[in-house]
Amino acid sequence: MSEQVHEAFPDIDGVLADPARLLAADRAGLRARIGEASAGVGREVFLQAEAMFGVASVPRAEFASWLRFAALAVGEREYADRVTSAEPGMPWRTVWAWWRPANWFVASPSLNGDYYDVKVFEHAGRELVRVRNHWSVVWLDKATGRRVPEPDGDVAEGGWGSADGPVDLWDLELTAPESWAESWAFAAEDGRTRYVWECEHGLAVFETDEQVLRDWPRGTVDCDPSDEIPDGPEPTVRRPEGPLTARELDDVYGENVLRVPEEELPELLQHPGSRRHLRDVGVFRRWTGPSGQYQGHGAGAMTPPAAEELSGTDLLTLGTCDYGDVFLHRREGSVHVLTRLDGVPGRTLVTIAPDLEVFTRTLEAVHRYSNACWHPYPTEVDQEFVRDHHFLDELDERSPGLFDRATPAGEFWSWMYAGITELGVDGY
């Protein structure tokens, strides 16, 4: 078998790079050798398509629908357009996709439980989609799905609209997640109908062509293959590398980011790294998690703590959370919480981060991993796997030993992230 596969794909990288060749290839044979392929757009799109839709054998045109969707989800529009050129007879064609791909651990896109709402507004002659959750607001152009700045001035609430599709999606012989078949039609023109697809991983718009669907086999949408785990390599893991940046925070949290100009920083704060972080990167003004909240204080409140047990500790008040007040060491830059630990009488001062970088990164990581923990793709296995092999691995890389549950710091952090690692999206 391996010799036949090798003969069929003497240039596996070339096949993956060219949608026309990819669509003409034997998928099973290609999958058997994809581990030999170099990293590239085509390889990632192929793996994402099967991670999202499964490995069921489907017609060429339907697989093209999967590939185009996957390409747009990972931001590769040029590749997506080449898929369309190679196969214009797709049963459904993605217009845009604001979507979390498999193995991408990002705070946005995601649509977790009832933590969000999606609404359409009109502004300056353009329709905009607002996606809002407890920690961020994202505005998208309804026609293109491109992210746009928050509109200036008044906006008028509108709606998606409604239309009659040429056929009930459930009546088509296709393979797709159940949420795809429940998409609703909102516009129709010249035989093309546009649908909104909303699910826990994001929001997408796709369209169908009446002429294509006229001859498409009738039956029912098969949802089971989308729950199967493909064999072989997985899509590339995507998570932030390197130090946290102001752009990363602003991109997700916007007005919930607190920065302090140099002239407003307290003179008592002598740690250069902390001053730089507060000035150039920022910390959370407000952070809302599923099992804890944090409220940051402005520069005027960054003063020595009033608590008698903390006198002479060189600490400055940084903020407060559900489990105690949070402090910054003015000379060393470490972050601490005054809290009550299980089995320990009274309050204990616990070091919870060596610096503001780790403190802020850990909080934002809870949001980044929430969608994968609560709504894992089959390749992500389940909540426990995401927790142990992705979330906690990343945290431990950033500060080895800090998150050990047997330590006071690890106990504290386990309270802050338990909502995504121990509970479901509904809190149970």
C-alpha cells in the first residue's frame, strides 16, 4: 500500500499547494502520507478541513466546500479563491468565516455558551455585525466578514433579514456538523442564497447556487463523521509566542486594558520591568472569567496596603479579585494575593506570579483556552486533554512550577481557571 501511495504522490508538497491537483488526488492516499509534507498553507488547510468536517469520502465538489471554508477560517483567502477556480460546482461556498480553527487557542473568535450575543447594526450606509461577550466587542462588515473599528456615532439596530432557500439544507446528501444544517437563509438574489452559520466556534456566511443544488443528490445531512478523530498529523498548534504586546491586549480587550503614563506611575514603584509593563503593555482594568473576576486599580490607588499584616512588605496595591486583594512588589516586580487557603487559618500572602507579564498572560490564557476546553474539536479530544496537554503545558512553560496544585500559588490559580478546566460552559 505504501508503495502505491508513494507512486501516486511523488510531489506531495506540490499537490497540497495546488487546489486543482489536491481536488483530483486520492484523499485517503494523501492522508496516509501527509506526515511527510512540509509545513505550508495547503497542508494546514487540508488538515483543518478534515479536523472540522471529518474524513468521510465525499464528492470532489463537496470536499472543495470544506477546503474553501477551512482556508478562510485560517485567513488564507488567496488559497480559498483558487479552490473556487478549481471547482466552481461546490454545493455551498463560504463567503466569509470568523471562526476558531482546530488547535488554535485564541480568545477570539469564539461563541461560548450564553456568554455572547450577535446583532446586526446599520451605520453610515453599511451593515455591521457586532459580536459581544463578557470580555470583548468585535465589529465585522456583514458583506465581507472583515473586522472593522467600532463605529463612531449612533448606530441603528437592524437584522440579518430572511429569505427562502431553494431547498431545506437538511434534505441535501452532504456531510457537515449539525450546526451547519441549522443555518438560516437571510438573502437571495439571481439564484444564489446566503445563509448564516452560527456555532460555538464562530460565525460564517455561505451561499448556495440554485443550479448546482438542482442536481445535487437528496437525502439527509450526515453529521456523524464530523465527530470522528482523523488519523495522523493534526493541524498546527497556534498560540502566542514571545512576550505579551499591547496590540494583543487591545485586539481582544479594548477598553478593559489599563495603561499608566510614565509621569503617573508612583515614585514608590522602583522595578523597571513593572514600570515598562504598566506603561507600554498594560494590565487588565477589568477581567471576567467563568470562576473568578479581577478588577485593576488606577495609578492613584497604587499605594502601600492598609492591612496591618502587610506593613513593611514593600507592596503596592494592584487590584482585587474574588479571592483577595492583589499587590505588586515595588522593588522586585512580583505579584501577590492576600487570600485564605484551604486548611490554613487566617489570611496568607501568596506569590502568584514572578512579574506582571506572567500575571497578565495567565489571565488572558483562561479566555484563550475557554473555547477549546468547552467545545473541543475531535482532534482536541476533550476538556481534560486540552487542560493537561495545552493549557497547563503553556502556563508551566512560562513559569515552571508556579501552577503546581500542591503549592499555594497553584491552588489560587486553580480557583481562577476552574471554570474552563473543571466545569462546563453552563457552569456545571
